[in-house]
Amino acid sequence: MALMFQRIARNYAKNGYYPTDSVTIERILNTLRPCKEGVMRVIDTCSGEGTALAECKHYLGFDSVEAFAVEYDRERATQSKKLLDRCIQGDFQDTVITPRSFGLLWLNPPYGDLVTDKAQSGTQSETKGKKRLEKVFFQQSIRLLQYGGVLVLIVPHYSLDRELRKWIAAGFEQVRVFLSPEQTFKQAIVLGIRKRTNAHDEKSRQVLSDLEQFCESDHKPEIPDVWKDDIYTVPANIQQEIRFNATTIDTVQLAEEINKYPCLWDQFELHFKQGQGRQRRPLMALSDWHLALALAAGEVSGVVQSNDGLKTYVIKGDTFKDKKHHVEIKEESKGEFSEVTSSIDVFVPTIKALDFTENSPTFGQILTIK
């Protein structure tokens, strides 16, 4: 069932890239099943070449799944765009994505310590654990998963410290954890269903206990090739419209968007024809004043002929602002006089007419009608 790209996927670490092997993907898919009705929306916030989520889309039902992804590396993002419905090439932290809008989160984040100014200070408590990339991506990614949605988390088993185990126990139920069959990168697989956060109920304490038992055990179970436990059902999406875009975009991606949507001509009617509606006849006949005002406002224009049909004009109305000056002479005391000039703004309607009357002495000239 593997896709072509999965066959040739480079199973190596580069810039924190640890792709999931085909055997592990197949065993994880055995734990999932699609919902009976509706469209499922799935996401991978570190998609790599997109093969894992593409396999998931095919397994759950190609026509019933919308697959979204984010990938930092340009080459791998290009591959993801070929396999998935939508993919953002860029930093996941520079994206705007609607929370709780996905029914499945496939998360195989970058691995490694998060270097900070306090990394070597020795002040990090055992409860909080080390600051790692896996934990940063986990915190920022799980907000995208709707309640009742399925989590597939693939991380090194040694990164499941007490802090991360508490987060999982507080926010997920029906949690199961296994080793992956391929142990080149010492990966563990955590499956669960998102719930409203509660770290103090009995179920959360039991989940935390199971995770601690797994981490402390010398004989960690491997995910079985034949799944006999309860199946994880991927729910249908509950939000019809979502935001899925980057806050920044480089020139290459901008060029791709322009080529994909040239000049937004498909939205021409929306942006440029808002003022056009169904024309209605006036309630009563227009007077000469109404006609002159409409012409001056530019609402009436075009070719007109005189009543006798002998003259033809192309007219266009306009209005410009002018000043009206008024001079007043006032007599002051002792027989002195003063001159007061006042100016007020006035709007003057003007009609321009281009004479198209044949054999007219003003043929082709622009006439001004005030």
C-alpha cells in the first residue's frame, strides 16, 4: 500500500529530520478507522516529504479526507505539496491556523534539546525536565486538534520525561504507548484521544501511571503488526471554514500564488461590481433641475441628440469646487471706510460636450455647458 515516495524516502537525520519508516506507518494505520459520515481533516505540522500523512489520507479514504501540512525545508515542502491538499512552506510558529479544526494530528517533530541562555545554568528542575523541540512542537500543535480527535505522536522514548507525560495525561484519554518496530532513532509511538484538560481525575492519574511504567520498563512493548485493541476513530471536522496561512511569505512562494491566482480575476465581480444592482424607474418624471444635477454628478453620460435630431453630442457631467468672493464696504466712526472681502466655497456643476454633428462649425470641439 506504500506510495512511491515512501519507497525512496531518505531514512536519515538532517536538520532534525527523522522520517517515519513504512513499517511503522502501516502498523499505526492499523489502529485507525474513518468516521462513517462527513469529511475528515488531518494535519502534520512537521510533514517532511508528506509521505506519512499521504498514506493516512489514502488509508482513511482519499475522497473523504483533507490533508494539511507545514514543513520548514523547501525541498521537502515541495514534495508535500504534490501529495497533500494544502501545505505551508515555512516556520510553524509563523502560521495562523484555526484551533480545534482537525480530527487527527500526526506529529513527528524535530528531535533535540532547545538551547537557551539557561540551558547550562543547572537551574532546570526535574519536574519540568529539559527544554526540547519535541515538547515545544507538542504544546503548539495539540491546540489544532479538536476534542475527540486522534493524536499520533512519534518521539524518542527518552524524551518522554515527567513533564511531557503530565501534559499527555492531562489532555488525552485512551492513551497507549509502544516502541516503533524500527529503532534506528529509538522512537516511541503515543496514541490518544484529546479531551478537555484535567490533570486530577482518576483517568488522568491512571494514564500518567501507565506512561511512567512504560518509560521505566526495561522491556517496552512494540506496536503489534496485527491490532486487536480498540480502534481509534477519526472524527469528521466540526468547523466548515478554517484559516490556514503563513504570516510571512518569500518571493518564490509569492510567485507561485500569483501564477495560481493571476490578478484575482476570479473575484472581479466581488471587488469591482458592488455598486451595480437592478435599475428602477423613478417614481415621477425628472425635472430639468434633476437632469442637470444628474449630468453634473456624472451619473448621466453618453451620446445625446437634440429634439430635432440635427445635433449630436457626447456628454459627460462633472462638478468642481470654486470660491465665491463678496466685497463689502463698511463705514466706520469718524467718517472712515473699511473694505471686507469674504470667500465661500461653492460647487459648480459643469457639463462637457463633444460636438459630433456633421458639418458643424464646432465639430470635434469640446464645449462647456455651465
